[in-house]
Amino acid sequence: MTAPEIQSPGVRPAAVRRPDWRGQAPVVAVVALGGAVGACARYAASLWWPTRTGGFPWTTFWVNVVGCAVIGVFMVLITEVWAAHRLVRPFFGTGVLGGFTTFSTYAVDGRQLLAAGHTRTAMAYLAATPLAALAAVWLAAWAARRVLNRRRQR
């Protein structure tokens, strides 16, 4: 709840500014489209490499690690190399990679492992995934910068 605005006598209140949905509609559309593409790719990975019940969820682990590595390279490219169109980052970064990586499934997998009594596997998975994902984004960004610097020096 916000505090009521106090108006001075003789002063007109400012016009209420409504959001410009026409300006945001393309962003929302490309995020949705990219999210669908990313989610389909993640689903394909789960069909291609199913996880056995009670086992370490390797598919989700590698999807998250690979997605984080790709975002590291992508962010270097669009912030340091290429002046991307304004819809590229929402489409690919937020949409495709947001739909591809799945930290909600990571949490569900960890919960299911714990509920099934696979405590050591759950703890290893819950610790390894964010560490590997952070390492992947950092290493990928570092490697991308290194490759770009070598190309610039030639």
C-alpha cells in the first residue's frame, strides 16, 4: 500500500502514465518464443538421456552446466564484440537459455532424491550443480575473452 499523495492547493496532479504495452509486446513475444525453443531442447535432452530413478540426475546437471557456459560466451559476445539487436538478448539469453536451463527441476530432483532416502546423492547433486554452473559461466566467459583477444592481436 502506498501513502496518499499530498497536493498543494492550486497544483494539478501529474497525469497517470500507463505502461506502453506496444513497446513491450515484442520483448514478451521473443522471450516466449525463445523459452519454447529452449524447453523443447531440454525435453529432447531428457528423452535422449533419461535419468534412472534414485540415480544422479546427470541430464539436468549437464543441461544446466552447458546452458550456463553458453550464457557466458553469449554475454561476452553481445556486450564486448557485437552490437546486438534489442531483441537478441531477451530471445536467446532469457528465452532460449532460460527455457533450456532448469533450476526448478534441479530443486525437484534434489527433493525427490532426499524423499527416496538417497541423501548422499542428493547432497552431492545439490552442491555440485550450482558450483559447476558458476564455474561453467565463468570459464566460458574467460575463454571467450581469451579467444577474442588473440584474434584482435593478429
